Amino acid sequence: MGYKTDKDRKFFFNFKEFLDGQQSAGIVLIICTLLSLFLANSSFGENYLHIWETPLGLSFGTWSLKHGLLEWVNDGLMAVFFLFVGLEIKRELIDGELSSVKGALLPLLVALGGMIVPALFYTCTNLVNGDLRGFGIPMATDIAFALGALSLLGNKIPSNLKVFLMALAVIDDLGAIVVIALFYGGEFNVSYLLLSFGSFLLLLLLNRLKIRSLTLYLIGGLFLWYFMLHSGVHATIAGVLLALAIPFDVKYTDKYTLPAWLVHHLHRPINFVIMPIFAIANTAISINTSSIGDMNVKVSLGIFLGLFAGKVLGIFGSTYLAVKTKISALPSGVQWSDVVGMGFLGGIGFTMSIFVTTLAFAGDAALIDNSKLVIIVTSTLSGLVGYLFLKFIHK
């Protein structure tokens, strides 16, 4: 398997262009978050919050599909985002940094440490009379903000540290997908699960036959998403499964293979349309004295400790163990102080942590809003500490 044209290689391996996109995408997300918080706490706030509850849907006879606007964002648009993430993961596994055992071993071990330790921090904090449902919240890392913060430092940072963080973030995303699929679904509906499985098999059959029609894959993916939505497994997993089913080495046009074409055309809509809409919709939080006073202390402390302390300890600790036991080695040019800074940047949970929050505490609007607020504050603190630390050691 490989790239059919030099154009494919350019889109998949122009790492500098990718980092530049993440930097600008991070700025857009910050602006959208501040705008949403401002509107939610303005005189227009009550009406603004109600906008996201607006029911939207389709009906054909006895068949109907209706959800609130916020649900459409989290279940629909995020499925497209996870399609993009799935394509990136597949590319890394087939022909990228994770395609060899040697290349994948260190980021795999570090990603596991960066997920398990934050989850343990949260679990220990909430073990007695707490809420254990949120253990997955501090496990996530926001790849756009983490890479964006790193790219702000420019050429001062070793290039291998950027590649290391990129590989780590890809595996972290894969881990988040597994956690969502296993722990944050609803009650399982066997009929829809079987229909989902059947849809995925049909997509794999298209792959096996080397079908190049994007329309067929998207139609199959749409059915897969609908069945998954009603199966009890979260609908966004359909995006990942669709990405896995799309053949990697089938040409779509004279210039691009099918996944290369999709990555190229999804990159900007994901960064500058879908994720900003997600940020606006999910940070519509009304902040007042009573809501702060009613915050669940154990949940808030668990999220804070998991993201701010658990991430850096998990990432640094697992890296240290892997290197000292000679399982792997630090990337060339990367120092131990770089790993500490990267660990703090890993504590930027933001969009992924917020997404897991909506799943973990579904039905408890107050707890969701409080948790989102803690995530925003902690992610900002982690990002600033990581950025300033790396800037200081590389000045």
C-alpha cells in the first residue's frame, strides 16, 4: 500500500502546513469559545441558550428523526470530525509514524500512560461519594490546541518533539474512541446493532472490491450512522468505522487517492466550520454566583487534577519507564524537559474533554455546565504552563 501520486504525498506529509492549520484553528476555537460565553451571560443569554434546544428533524410517515440543535451538533457534525480523525489514524498506521513497531511503541506506551494516570486521578478523587462516570473526561487531549500551542514556539522546538506529540495525539484520539464506544453508549438495541454490523460489512465489501465511488461509501456511512444512533453505541463511532472501510490505495481522481481527496477537502471545514460550531454550541454556559457555589467539588477536582497533574505525570512517567527499561528511546533531539512541557500541553482537553462530558453526564445539565467550565479553565492553565515552560527552556 502507498501513495499513487506525489500530490498525495504532499497532502499527507506536508507537516508544516498541518501545524500551521492547527495554530490558526486553535485561535478560531478560542474566539468562538469567548463569543459563546459572552452571549450566554449577556442580556440575550436566555434566548441564546434556548436556541441550542431548538428541535430539528425529518419525518416520512411513521418514520422520524428529530433532535435538538445541540444533539445534531454532537451526534451529526462530530461524526464527520471522527471520520477525519479515523482517516488520520489509518494513514499513520499504514504509512506514517505508527506504521512500524519501533515507531509506534514509544507513543503507544506514552499515550496509555497519559490516559490511565489522569483517569486514576479522577477515580481516586471521586471514589467515595463522588461521580465515577466522568473518569474518561481527563483522558482526552485536544490535538488542535496542543499542536497549535507547540507551533507558536516555531523553530525553537525540536522537530521530532512535534512529530512525537502528533503520534501521541493520534493514539490518544484512538483511545478516546475506544472509551466512548465501550463506556458512553446507551442501552443496547440488538436489532440496530446487527444492522450497524451489516452496514459495516457492506462497506468492507466495497473496500475489498476496490470500489472508487465516494458516493457509495457516503451512502453506506449514512445508513451506518443512523443505525448506530439507535443502537446504544454513540453515533460518532460510525465516522471512524467509515474511515476504516475506505480503501487506502484506490485512486479517486487522476491526482488523488480516495482518502487523500477526503483529507484534503475535509481539513478546512473541520478546522474552521465543524469544530468552531461545536465550540460555540458546547460552551454556551451561564456563569453566576449560584452555579459556582453549586459546583460538584469532587468532580471538578477530579477533572482539574486529571488534566493538569495526571497528564504530565502520565506522559513523563511512562516515557521515563519506557526509556530506562530500554523498551524504547527518546526521539533524536528531544530532552527530558521537552517531555515535561509536552505533558502539560497534553493537559489541554478542551473540545474532546467537553465532548466526553456531554456523554458522561447526559441528563444533568448543571453538572455538564460546571464540568465544561472546569475543563476550559484547566485547559487554559495547562496550555499556558506548557507553552511558557517550553519557551523558557528553549529561549
